[in-house]
Amino acid sequence: MDAESKITKGVLAAIFDDPEKAQVTYPVPVLQCLQVKPLAAGANGPAERYRLVLSDVHNYVQCMLATQANHVIHDNKLVRNCIVRITQYQATSIKGKDILIILGLEVIENLGTPDKIGEPQGFEMKPQPEANATIAGQNFYGVKQEEVKPKPQQSIPTRSAGGATGQHGSNNIYPIEALSPYAHKWTIKARVTQKSEIRTWHKPSGEGKLFSVNLLDESGEIKATGFNEQVDQYYDLLQEGCVYYISNPSKVQLAKKQFTNLPNDYELTFERDTQIEKAEDQSSVPQVRFNFCNIQELQEVEKDATVDVIGVLKEVSEVSQIQSKSTGKPYDKRELTLVDDTNYSVRVTIWGKNATNFDAKLESVVAFKGTRVSDFGGRSLSLLSSGTMSIDPDNPDAHRLKGWYDSSGRNDTFSSHNNMASMGSATGRKDQDKSIIQVKEENLGMEQQDYFNLKATIVYIKQDNFAYPACMNEGCNKKVTDMGDGTWRCEKCDVNHPKPEYRYIMSINVCDHTNQLWLSCFDDVGRVIMGMTADQLMALREEDDTKLALAFEQANCCKLNFRCRAKMDTFGESQRVRYQVMSASAIDFKAEGAKLADLIKQFGISS
């Protein structure tokens, strides 16, 4: 079959000249993929993104692949020179450059991967006399381009907040995934999947209030926050579950990852003139977007990471209360046990109204979006205030789990993560035992994060900065600031504490018979090493330097089993592998002896 004859020649010019007409004339254009490149990951570890170059034989254009379409890359279908059918796209302009946002595509595999067809030219925008800036540089292939003037964004109908006045053509709707600080005129059509309560703060510099919403469309999700006057303006208007048109002005800025569970590098801040209108069509936007992690895989997820999880409800505890260490305020909580078809179970803690109003029946399928991973006593989950919970959701994962549980799962036996501190991969195999020289020579952590077990002796503990003052609120652990008036302030929780709770953050040097290695340790591991809490060690420092030195001396020359993670970290402009201790335990000599006996048997050595 002739691949060239299938390509929709000249379609790129039509798309950018008249997007609305092109959507009708060329609803599913066929193009050749000339390049596929991964975008560099951000410092906070955003979702993987890919940039494409697509050609219609006459022109080529840069494209952004929506993360929902990443499966074509994971399946090794989208490769250089393949022919693709674009099932859903959005023409837009970023930094004055025309790009296509590819929301859906199919690879026409029977057309193969022919050589580049034709001699396509870089797509040039039409000059705009009113523009006051020019753009010069290199195109996607590194070829010097002539200076061209940016094409203005398409006009957006004017609307009043809360009113319905404009008509919304599909060409005017901007995908959430394309939002960035460089996008100027835009309108998104999104569903409110979560709305927070109104929070207030009081500081020496003033006081205020805020609320936030999570917004979802077909391309992705983003958090939006309103402060002070915008709380009065938009809080009652935005209702959970409803779809809205939202137009700038609205500030697009880098997301504060510690305050959101969404995989987006950016977030929105509502402004006085932000235009919000409830959409008449409430069905064209997805209800919720999940990225589920199965329960067995939780052992491989980093502590404090945010994950979505789904499972069958096996156990429900009664509501209980805990008190804040700092304020004495009571918090309601309830613990649930979920199981799934990996034959693992996990404990999920829900809080506040979610806990008191929970009425799901046992054996219901429950989906959680936005739970935080804890490693206390293994692996457990806690539903964040920005997270959501769905009972018996209508999605393929829920239907699969319901079918599995009804057919066989009800009678299965489930493993928990409570005793899995030394277990590694999602298959349940133990992490490999390594010597220090093996860790270095095998370059663990250079290409991906690697887990390994290490039996080593502590030879030095850095004593200058072994702990930091942390927030006393349950689950926060953020560093607090000494206000100089006898109180310690946590900006995250917006509260002043009478004292901090110190937590370990230690650097230790360990050695074995092969080499030495620096390891980073946090609070749980620090307690094992020092045999006391960081608060107790800080009290020793205040009381008597001699007792402090003795405590470190007693911890030295101690041999432990360390479960470690090797991961590449960036420090300034350089990169190096960081080795973090995930857990530490005293050596079980009986178990170690049995392990050596097994090794001897494997080598066929008889005593």
C-alpha cells in the first residue's frame, strides 16, 4: 500500500489558517511522524511528556503528545517515519509558535515506516503587522529560521463570571495540558472534580482566606486557587461535579507540589476578571481521571508519594479520634482495608467528614484519588484533604475487580505490607544483597532508581546537622521557623506551635569488607541507629555535650542490615547518585546463617 497516497497533503496549513473549518473538512488527518522526543523531566518529577514532529509532505509542525496518548509509545508503535491517523487534535500557539496538541492518534501499522516522504518545510506563521516582537532561532531540526512574527491567539468570546453569553466553538477551547505561563488568550472547558473548604490564615502581616478546586478535561488536570475577594466571587459558583468554561486573565504558575496531588507542572490562580461560566453541555468532559497503582506495587512507591488506588472493601473500623499535639483539636478518622487481585491488602485512613459519613457496604469497590503513602509498619495510605473517594465507580478497573472478587477473590488469602520492609519488587522477590563495591561498580541508580540490601558497619555519623525542627501536626513533618517569640511557625499548616518536634535527617558513612559509602537517613532510620528520638538527642545536646558525644560513640561501629535506594539527584548544575536508607534493622544471626547455608548449597560445596 502506498503510504504517500494516504497522507492528507496540505492539511497543516488548513488547520492553522481556519481551525474551525479544518475540524469539519479534515476531522481525522493522516500524517507522517518524523521525530519523537521525550521532554526533559522537571525537578518535581512530572508525568512523562513527548514532543513529535508531524509532516503532511508539504509542511512539518511541532506537536505535543497528551499524556493520555502515551500508550502508543509504551507499546513501541509510535516510531520515527511511521504513518499516523490523528483522531483528536487542538491547534494552538505557545511563545508565538504554532503547535498541535495531539489528544488522540492511531498508528497505521500496515503502512510501515517508509523514508521521509517529500521535502516538507517548517510551517511558517503569517506575519502580523501589529506584533511588536519577532522570533528568530532554530527549528526543531536545528536549522536556522528567518525571523517571523507571531500569529495572535484566536479570539475568545467575552463572558461575565456566572453568566452565559458567549458561543464556544471547539476551536476556542484550550486543553488543560497545553496551559503554561506562555499561553495568553485561552478558555478551558473543565469539570470540578474536587472543591476544598474555605481556609483562613492569620499572620503578623495580615489575614486572608482561600479555596481551591481540581479541574479536569480530556487532556489532563490542574489545580486552581482563589484568594480573598475571589473566594467571595467564585466559591459558590463552582460546584463539585459540574463543568465550566474558564477564561483568562488567570495566573498560570509553577505548581507547589507539596500542596497538590495532580501530575501537572502548573497551577492556576483566579483573578478579579477571570471569567467563569457554567457549561450547558455537562456530559462531554470526563467525570474523573485515575492513575491506579495496584496494591502489591505499593512496596515500590516512595514514602510520601501520592497515588490513586482501587480495591474491594474488606474491613471497616469504627470512627475514632486523635488529638493534634499542638492545638489539642480532635480529628475524626476511620481505617479501611482494601484488597485487590494481586492478593495483597492495604490499610487506608480517611479523615473528617469522609470518616464520619462513610457508609459503603463491605465488598463494595472503592476508588481513591490522591492518597499519601506511609511506610510506618510497612505500607499504608492516608486520603489527602485534596483527594476524593468513589464508591462502586463505573470504570473497567472496578468491573474487573468486582468480577474477580465474586468469582474467586472472596475466598482468597491476602498478604499485607506490614512485614515487607525487606521486600522489594512488585513480584514479592527480595531486593538483591549487594556489597558496597558492587553498588558502585554496577552503577546502581544511574539510569533508574534501584533498591538493594546492604550489610554494613557504621563508621562515622555527621554531628553538625543531625535533626531539624518539624511541625507537630499529624502527617505534616515540614520544617518550622523560630518566630523569636517562643513559638515555631509551620507555613504549610498555617499554625504556630509552642515547640517543634525534632526529626532526624542524618548522613552516615558505612563500610564493609569491600569499600565505604555515604548514606542518607531520615527519622525512622535515625531512631534505629541512635536508639532514641531526635527530641531526646536534642535534649542531650542542650543538657551536656559529653552525653551527646557518648550517644554518637555508642551508635558507631554498629553493624546493621540496610535496605537502600540508589537514585540520581541534581545538585545545582551537577548530578550524582544519592543513596537513601529506606529501613534499617539489627542483624538476625540465625537468618544470616541460614542464608549462608543456602549459598553454600547453591555452589555445590559440601562440608
